[in-house]
Amino acid sequence: MPLVEPSPELAELRPAIRRFVEDRLEPLALEIDRSGEIPAAAWALLREQGWLGMLLPAEAGGGGADLGTYCLVMEEVARSHRCFTLLLDATSGLTPLAIHRRGTAAQKEKWLKGLAAGTLRAAFGLTEPEAGSDSAAMRTRAERVEGGWRINGRKHWISGGHAADVVMVMAVTDPAKRARGGIAAFLVERGTPGFEVTRIDTTIGSEAIKLGELTFTDCVVGEDALLGGPGDGFAIAMSSLASGRLGVSAACIGAADRLLAMSVEFARNRSTFGQKLADRQAIQWMLADSAAEIEVARAFLYDTLRKAVAGAELGTATSICKLTCSEMVGRVADRAVQIHGGAGLMRGFPVERFYRDIRHYRVGEGTSEIQRMLIARDLLR
Ligand SMILES: Cc1cc2nc3c(=O)[nH]c(=O)nc-3n(C[C@H](O)[C@H](O)[C@H](O)COP(=O)(O)OP(=O)(O)OC[C@H]3O[C@@H](n4cnc5c(N)ncnc54)[C@H](O)[C@@H]3O)c2cc1C
């Protein structure tokens, strides 16, 4: 168990959450890896625990949990498989949260209960082939037509985009303004004429999460598809991404913690030249460095979460968390593979899977370079 806890109340919850993850989710983690699919049982178990839609309010069918509790669950499920964290995120994260914060009563009524229960799926459509980190350079356009908007453009690498019932699509409404009031967010339903899934990609690690390329060709949506005002989309997207950084940070801590536990176990059991690896100073120092880095990152995350729950202004603290935690888990994973030797590179050993999965954290939801840019911009303002 960690040296620091988010609060005495959450510390009490941790052992039961961990037991559930180890007993019930871990067998599914192995299945996800073998099949490359997320079994229905994974959704069912998370639903049974009340972990789907945790951050949404009870009246929207959610769990009404605060960010601290959500991140505790995120951290613990990440000790088993990254895919579980993505199910939490899909039902409480970018798009559901944006609908909760900015949706009309009708939009909330239409989407939130199903999204919170995991019976409807949402995706977040920001990235384009020519606009990743520089998302305001997007080319997707939305023009006013009678009774609504006509969308033209292409989004790629959209997690779960191929299977989503609704995609939150960011599109330029005023090219002169772009990020400063010229981008809108639309809730585009699957099956809308002109909206097509044109390719499905898979990535290194977490192959069960497929990425869709989405094409919009004269795709006409009603005024009721607009989330917020016609110039609010960029701010809505950025605000969702900022909240998401704390969940990602918690997932990094959980993955790092498991990698360290596996490394300790391996070092205790593996002998070379007549001595346990655990008795070698070279190995001990790797374990100690990982433990120290995990605890420091964890302490800063928990402090930020306490401030978030108290309603404090977080500034660049979310970027500092995301940068620190995602870079930290990269180093911990690298050491874990080194300690495991060849076993660390073998398919079927969890450490190999974690090594692939955690590589996403330095890229997704704002790369490390973009987090540094945000932190430096604030320092130099
Ligand atoms: C598995 C996966 C899932 C994804 N899911 C989604 C999703 O659901 N929805 C969605 O909208 N997008 C999604 N994405 C896209 C993801 O958000 C982008 O890949 C990410 O934002 C980076 O954009 P890019 O890949 O175009 O890299 P680029 O922006 O082209 O950057 C390339 C490199 O240059 C660096 N760089 C860029 N600009 C600067 C700068 N100013 N200074 C210094 N360095 C810089 C970057 O940090 C990176 O290292 C997903 C991507 C992956 C891999």
C-alpha cells in the first residue's frame, strides 16, 4: 500500500477495491490480451461496482463521485489493465463530461443516462491528419444552413470512433477566429447521412481499443446538435482534456505501482550466479529509484486532487501531474523490463504488456512536449 493516501476515507476504500481488481478483473485482463477485444463481462463488472459514469451526477444516471474517488479507482484498475481505465474514461471522461457541463436539458436527457451506464458509447473527435497537438489548425468546417449546420472534414485516431453512438466533433465555424471563438462542438449521431467511418486503426498496446477515422461529407445536423455556442467548442474541448489529465495521471501511478510490484517479486525469486537478484545493489537501486519516483508523483497528484475537490483553481497543476506521471511510468516500465531480463520482453508476461500499454501516456491527451509548453507559457506570462 502507498506511503501517502489521498485522504483517510479513501485509504479505507483502497483494500476492497484492490481485492476486487485482483480477484475479478485480473482474469479478464488476460482474456483482453489474448482476444484483442474487451469482453462484455468487463463492462458488466465495472457497472456492478458503480464505476461506470462515476463522475456524472446521480440524476444523470452517474455515480456522483468526486474526482478523488474516481482517481483512486482509476489508479487501482490501472494495476490490472489499461483497457479498464479507458472504460471508466469512456463513461465519465471527455465527451460525457462535456455534455454534463455544457449540454442543454434535452442533450443531457438524450445521452447521459446511456453513456453513464455504458449502453451508449461516445467518442471525442478533435484530432485530424493535419492537426494533432496544434488542434486549432483543424480543417473540419461547419457552416450554417437552414435549421442547423453542414459539416465537412475528417477526424482520425478517434478512440472507439467506429463504434460510437455519438461523437463530439470539433469544427471551425469562423476561420478568422478559430481557437478564439471560431470553433464549435457538435454531438453527431451514428447514422447521420454524410457521417462515415472510413478506416479503423490499432496501436502498440491496448489493441482492444480501436481508433476510427471519421469522414463528414455535407453532413447536416440540427441546431440541437450544437454543444454550447458556435464559438465555444475549443474551450469545451480543452476543459474536458484538462480534467482528463488527472485521470490519466492516476492511471500512470497505478501502472507504475504494479510494474514495481512485479519487479520486486521477480527480483526476490530469480537467482543468477548463486544469488538472488534482490541481493544485488544494481537491482536494488533500480527498485529504489522507481519506488521514490512513484511516491513523489503520487503525493503531488493527491495534493492536486484535494485542491480540485475543494474547488480551487488548478492552473498548470494538471499539466505538471500529466507530465510527471507519464514520464515517470516510462522510466519505471523500462527498469521493470531490465530487471526481468528476457522475461520482460516475452509476450504473455504482464510486464511486456504494461511496457507497450504505458507508452501511450506520453502521447495521448496532450503530449509531454505540449504539457511542457503549457507550463512554460504560464511561467513566462
Ligand atoms: C492511441 C491513441 C488514441 C487517440 N485517441 C484520440 C481521440 O479519442 N480523440 C482525438 O481527438 N484524438 C485522439 N488521438 C490523437 C492524439 O491526441 C494525438 O496523437 C496527439 O494529440 C498528438 O498529435 P499528433 O499525433 O498529430 O502529433 P504532432 O502534433 O504531429 O506532434 C508530433 C511530435 O511533435 C511534438 N510537438 C508538436 N508541437 C510541438 C511544439 N510546439 N513544440 C515542441 N514539440 C512539439 C509532439 O509533442 C510530438 O512529439 C489518439 C492518439 C492515439 C495514439
